[in-house]
Amino acid sequence: MSRPLLFLDVDGPLNPYAAQPERRPEGYTTIRVALHPGRALRVWLNPEHGAALLGLPFELCWATTWMDAANRWIAPVVGLPALPYVDFGTHLFAERPDGVHWKTEAIVAYAEGRPFAWVDDEQSPADDAYVATRHPGPALLHHVSPRIGLTDDDFAALAEFAARLPG
């Protein structure tokens, strides 16, 4: 049996963008990223997160607006190898009338019934309900504060979820 998937958002969990703008969180480094012409984005990343994520019993996958650009800009700074990513295609930022986040349907389709955890800062009860009715396997939608980013408590919650999975 394959390992469960861990879908990773960048902005919020790995980049605590909502922290006080003048105060980089302890343990984080700053990079400037020019994804599009114009002003570069300030991104805060913790180089210790890669090892912590790789130490979890999951198969890692990007689930972020960065898509493949996360492999170029984010992975090297946090110490991750290139990862597969969910390609949101034309659904990127598409609003849904049912209130389900625009990522949720694509993540459930990508998982193909495999157990998964998804760390993000934008999930809602509508996403929980969508996953509960459309995904046959175990799933954890784990909210991470965009003011703080991933913490030891988040890593513990992910490890506990994985430990409860059958097999």
C-alpha cells in the first residue's frame, strides 16, 4: 500500500505572509520572488521545514498557486526535492457558488481515493463537507495560521493522523 499524500500549500503554512510585515518570524529567512513582471514578492521560509516534512510518513505534493514554480523557488530554500504538484489549470482562483475552495475538487481528484492530509490556511466547513461526501478514503484538512506558519503542533497533528491510518 502506498503512503498517504500530504498536500502542501505555500502561502500560509510555509510562508507566514500574514505575520507582522516588519518582523520576520524567528527561524525564517527572506527571499524575493519575481513570479510575474513587476514588484517582487517577499516570502518568508523556514529552512528546517523540509527535513520535518520529509520525516513524516507521507508522499509530499504541492497544492499551491505556485504549482511547479514551488519546485524552483520554495523547495531549495526549505530543503525539499522537486515534488509533484496539483495542476489547477483553468480552475485557479475560480469561485464556486457552493463556497467550496477552488483547490478542493482538484485535490480530491488527484488523491484518487488515497488517504491524504492537506495543510492550508483557507479551508472551510464547506471543504470538509465536500471531502467527506466525495472522497472514499481518510482525509485531514488541517488549517494553519498564515500569521504563524507550520509549528511543532501542526507536525504532531499530521503524524497522529498518519499513525491512525490502517495498514
